[in-house]
Amino acid sequence: MRILITGGAGFLGSHLCERLLNEGHEVICLDNLFTGTKRNIHHLLDNRNFEWMRHDVVDGFKCEVDQIYNLACPASPVHYQYNAIKTIKTSVMGAINCLGLAKRTNARIFQASTSEVYGDPHVHPQNEEYWGNVNTIGLRACYDEGKRCAETLFFDYHRQNGVDIRVIRIFNTYGPRMMVNDGRVVSNFIVQALKGDPITIYGDGSQTRSFCYVDDLIDGFVRMMNQSETVGPVNLGNPVEFTMKELADLVVEITGSNSEIVHKPLPADDPKQRRPDIEKATKYLGWEPKVQLAEGLKSTIDYFSKIL
Ligand code: NAD
Ligand code: UDP
């Protein structure tokens, strides 16, 4: 198949490009390099089945494809809040442009949605039936509401135009190829520990997240795209929950770092807890994560040790 990946030069996108090329597909990677980098796809440039184009999903584009994975959107709070209006445009206009392309080419189209659609959740763990608790005017809304609107567009194109959609909601995922300045918690703690800088816990560190290793997640992507049982939304994430304090302690232990732990103010609207209910992923995709946090952290730490 010929497969388009928007945001293909980013952290998740570059792993997906690699996986689909290994399966023998042709891959077109479209990226404006806002948070992605050519370094992430450098090793793929010699592959005759790989093409990349610098383009912004906010502007329309044409190509003939069989499948589309729509990943274009900054994912770290630091980066998506840098230009909030652009973040909403990327999610909403990007979805409209990709869905228009899918409609014209009859391509199946996949949306990388997010656990952020649940906001600061009142239901725990979060299942797909929960409608969420998002502050529509807060600092995270540019991302949360952009992604929620994208989901709405996907389901409206599906109902109204018969577009063949697949929607997943990704919970915190980490691994090699996150940027050093990504700003998300796993890469921040690892980079700080390796440099001997203070490890910055926001708030008292009792807030929780569930961390999925990138290889597990990409396997879930491909399973979701290539099954016909459900269009989604389906949660993909690791159901084991950690506090940020536990994560910091684990990173210090594995790196053997002398870094001290310091506390900084908790950002506005920071969700207090987050853990996926993955019953649907297990039922429809036969999927569950295999990599434990300590194991995944080790390979991520190896990656950062090499590039720092
Ligand atoms: P990332 O920031 O590394 O990748 C995003 C990619 O999209 C980058 O290469 C960036 O340059 C590109 N991009 C951004 N705006 C664009 C635009 N207007 N036009 C074209 N390209 C654009 O983040 P990631 O972690 O790889 O996330 C990929 C997708 O998965 C995102 O849509 C994100 O919302 C979603 N997601 C990720 C996580 C996670 O934990 N990693 C969790 C939930 C959802
Ligand atoms: N966080 C932290 N220190 C950091 C970066 C993040 O304590 O250096 C916290 C953040 O406040 C949040 C959690 O870690 O509670 C996860 O943050 P991240 O930005 O990775 O993603 P989120 O799940 O909030 O989108």
C-alpha cells in the first residue's frame, strides 16, 4: 500500500514510518518540522519506498494514497501552548484536509487522538464512554478542544460521507527519539538525571500518569488500522499507573544520578490522575502493552545517553 503519515518526522511518526517500511509499504511522510526533525527520518532517506515533504497540514495537499495516519500536531504542553491558535488550526484544519483527501481517494484514515479529550477526569480509569471534563477556556484547551473537534469531524465525515475512519486515544507514550527539549515528563526527568541537573517535579508529585513504551503503541496503531471490528474510539496506553514522584525515583535509580529532586508550581489544569481502561483494545485488537516501565526507561535512557 501507499501510506501517508502526517507528522511523520516526529517522535511517534518516525517509528511508524519505520514499521510500515519494514512491512514493505510505500510511505509518504508529511511534516512541517515544528517539533519533528530530519534527524528522526535520516536513516530512512535511502529507502526507495520512502518520500518526505515539508508541508503544513493547515494547507491543503493532494496525493494518491491507500491509507492515511494523521499524527500532525505538537503533543507536549510546552510546544502546543507556544502558539495556541496554530495548535487548534493544526488539529481542526489538518483533520478537514486529511478527511477531504481520504474522501477523494477512498483511503482509510486514522486519527491520533488523545487521553486529553478526558481532561481532568472524574471517571477513573477512563473508558471510551466517558465524555470528559475539559476546561474550554484554559491553557490546555487549544490542544484538548482541537483534538475533540477533530474526533467530531472524523465521525461526521464517517456518518455523512462514508469515510472509512479509525480513531484511537493515546495515553502518555515515551521512548527513543523524543526531543531533548520536548518538555514532557519522561524526557525531562531523564535529561535532567543524565546531566546531573535538578529533577523538576511539578506540584507535590502525587498526580498520576500511565506510561506506554513506543513499540507497544505503534503495534496498537497498526492493529487498529488493519481491523474491521470497530472504527473506535479505542484507548491505547499502559494501564499501570505511577505518581510523578515514583517516576522521578525510578529514573534516579536506573541512571544512578546524583540529581536532587526539586518542586515547581503545578501548571494550570494539570490532570490529577490518568489511566486507560484498555478493555476495548484487548477485545477488538487483541492488544495489550508488553514493555514494563523500568525496561522501557532503560532503552530510552540509553538513547538519551548517546545523543546528549
Ligand atoms: P511530536 O511533537 O514529536 O510529533 C508531532 C509531529 O507533527 C512533529 O513532527 C511536528 O513537526 C508535526 N507537526 C506539527 N504541526 C504540524 C503541521 N501544522 N503540519 C505538519 N506537521 C506538523 O509528538 P508525538 O508524541 O510524536 O505525537 C504524535 C501525535 O500523537 C500527535 O497528534 C499527538 O497529539 C498524539 N499523541 C501523542 C501522545 C504521546 O504521549 N506521545 C499522547 C497523546 C496523543
Ligand atoms: N511534569 C513534571 N515535571 C516535568 C514535566 C512534567 O512533574 O518536568 C508533570 C506534569 O505536571 C504532569 C505530568 O508530569 O502532571 C505529565 O506531564 P507531561 O507534560 O508529560 O504530559 P501530560 O500528561 O500532562 O500532557
